[in-house]
Amino acid sequence: MVTEKTIERINELYRKSKAEGLTTAEAEEQKQLRAEYIQAFRNNLRGTLDTIKIQNPDGSIIDVKKRHDEKIEKEKAEAVKNAKENGN
């Protein structure tokens, strides 16, 4: 989980890298903190997207996650079918 302290440290390392450069250990720390931040951001975004529902003009409601999962399964099935047809 990314805390405010983590974000402050990311920013501190960024400012130091621009001003005077980072040691190898600091560069590794910066890389890891950024990776944690990006992963937390992606997880948060995925959680938000998974709960979105769209209401059509006719009143029907589409669950975006369910629709996406169905689309992915269909694409996988088509890829397997194409691979079999092409002899792969």
C-alpha cells in the first residue's frame, strides 16, 4: 500500500536526482518505490473499472467487467481456433 510518506520519498528522490544525482542504492530505492506506486495505481483503477455499469437508453444495464471478460474469452477461443486451422 502506498502511503503519503512513500509519495513524499518518491518526490524527494526525484528532486535529489535532478539537483545532484542519486547513489546506486537510492536509484534502486526510487525504482522500487515507483513500481509499488504504479502497481497500487493500477489496482485502484482496476477496482474502479470493475464496478462500472452502463445504462443504455432502453433501460438495460451492462456490467462492463462481465462484458470485458466475455470479450476476452471469445478472443481466446478464436485464437485457438485459428491456431488449429493454421496447423500451429
